[in-house]
Amino acid sequence: MIIDLSRLRSEYFAFPSAGEVLTDTLGASPSVSSLKDFPSRVATKSGSLEELLQREHIVDSGAALRAIDEASTGLIILPPEYRIGEDAVRDLVVYDLDSMLRLDSMAVQRRLLGDDATGHRLSKKRKQQYAWSPEKVMSAAFSILGEEGDIEAIHSTIGWFGRDQHRRILSLYRSVQGAELRAFQNMVAYKLLIPTFRKALRTGKYGDRVLDDALKNDLAMKVLKYERYVTRHNLKSSLSRLDVDFTDLIDVSEIPFASGTKVVQVPSQRKTLNDSYQFKLTGIPFVEGNKITEAYSEVWEARGKCYCKDKTYRSDRRVSAHDEDFFCAHEISAYHTLRRKNEGEDVHVPLLPFLIPTKEMIGFVDKLRYQTIMLTYRPQTQRWSKRTLNHTEMENLMFKKVMRDGYEACFTTSIDRFREEKYNPDLDLVRFRN
């Protein structure tokens, strides 16, 4: 995600129009008929714009992915076959099961358990017995999809059932958005907390609390750590222009609830002053100490109760006896925050089912947002029009990339993997345009 610091905070998460994509990539905003006069990559089998405009092109998702890969800069043009309109989005995301990658399918069981597969959903005991971790299950499910799925078909969302018989639904694109929202709040923290902690050290008070030696040392270490990070990554100038306040931080309330429940506050992406969501997370996969075995079953029980429109209109839509819980970006970012907040504590969250994109996938998504337009044809007027991609269209292309390149090249559920690789995804998830 690229944040344009010349814009208002409410526009930070907005993505460009077709005209803005054209201007940014070509230096002009030509009509469809004039696109032939500008360099671009056409995501069809032949890569010919003339064939596309004459409606003689051949759709080939392998060729489309290659066109996106090869476009380090410049414009990418998708044919109309990748269009998923508003009505189709509703039917696809909230009604259609064929497009969903089901993690508790018999095929996944067979891949991971062999002769021990029963076809029945795994019990809590069996998930613990077989170390049913999100990383292992996601990898197996995507491997099967890549081997047996049709890359030209439409793919959208991942699903699994919890013990409560509620289906959890996870979107690849919302997973990226959730990781971005978490990375954004980290940038907010560097901007706001460094001066706040410095003031506390200077005055000897942090809010209403008088600093003791332990808290002084803790705040001093945080200031040093944050300032080193800002300096090392040349963020000082960008952070100075960042238009944010303390409601842009993701907050976990200290109000006690039963184990596995927390109240969180998460900023809205299209935030205006003091605009944020406060909601509960339930089924949080807390474990004590090294009891990782428990996490293998509890991680699949996570739920969120955000009330944003995205979750409201994409949950509980199928004709079913079971509730369906669609994870929104706010919930995903809150779970990432909760994991980080409890890291190193005796009670912590070692596993989450939410996907974190690799550098390669982050770059792919940003190309779809900032470099890609789709041409669509209107038979009634016999005219072409240009548009940017909606979330579901991007999700479909993300699935195709994972099918071609493999799960490990595109996602992980383990932040420890990136630590071992000495890679910080925050630096790619949020970039600044001054």
C-alpha cells in the first residue's frame, strides 16, 4: 500500500481511479482508442492490444500472470473476462461454495493424514494429535488446488468450520489489508509514541502514573529502539508529515473478560476524526507457557464481532443451518496486534490462521492496485471503457498466483518465518509517497 502524504488521512487507504492509474503509469490519461500509442503490457495470450480491441484475444491466466510479473513499471491491461461485477461478487463470495478453498476437506485430510483420514471433521483431540497448524494445513490445501484446480476458474476465499459449527471465511485480499492496517498502526506508533515517551521521561509522569525506575528503563529502551528503526529506514521525513492521532493506534482493552475474549479498538481505513471500531474478539487461541499442543486446536476457533459493512454484508448469507463468520481487515489487524502484544508473556498467542503476504505477493497486489486497468466492452453502445479492479477481482488473481507459484512463495501464517529470513514485511506493506 502506498500512502500519499499530500492527501488527507481519510484518503490514505483510497486507491487510484483508472484515470489516475493511467496518469501515474503513462504520464497521460488517453482514451481507450489512443492506448495503442502508449507502451503497455496486455494480459492476454498474445499480448496484443489490437486483438483485444477487436475482441479476437485468447484468455490465458498463465500469460496474464507473466505480464504482471514482467511489468516492473508501466501499465498493465486486463481483458474483460476477468471482470466480476457487483451482482457476481455477492453470489461468489457469499453464496458459492465451489470457489471456496475448504481447509477441512477430505482431500486435505488425505494429503496430511494418509490412511488416518476419516472424512469427518477433526476433533479437538485429533487436531492436537496431528499438530493441525495453519501453516501446514494452508500449504496442503493450496498445493492440492495448484495440482488439481483450474487456473481459469474463479477462486475466492478460504473456509473452515469451528467446533461451534460456524464456518469461518477468510479472504486473501482482506488478509493483505489486515496486515497493512497493522503495519500502518506501527508507523503511527513511531510518530506519536516517541515524543510521548520522551515527555514522560522528562516530566517523570506517564499519564497519571509516576514513573518508577522499571518504567523509566522500559520507556527509555522503547525510545531508543523506535528511533533506531526510524533512522535505519529513513522514515523521519515521512513520519513528520503523517496526519494521524492516537485513535489510529490499535488498542487492546485491559477490561477483563473470560479467557479467550478481548475488546479491541481499530481505526477505520476511511477514517475521519475519532472514527474507529470497537468490538470483541472471541475464541482467541491463548496458551500458557509451552503448551503449543493446545494451540493446534484452538487456533481454528477464532472469531470477531466487528460491525463494519464488509463483515456485515458478507457474513451469514448462504442458506445454511450454520452461522458464517467472514473475517474483515479490522479483525485480522486486531489479531496480529494481540499476538504481538502478548509475545514473550506466559499467556500468549503462538498461532493464528491469518495469512501474512510475502514481499513477492505484496508487490503483486500493489501492481494490481496502482498499475492495472481492465477494459470492458458494452455491446449496447459498442464502446470500450476502462476501470480499476475491485477487491474480488484482485482476490481471484491472487489465487491464480498462489496456484502457479505455490503457497510458501506468497504467504505465511508465521511471523517467525520472516524473522528467520530477517525480513520485515512492514516496510513493504506501507510505503510513502511524499
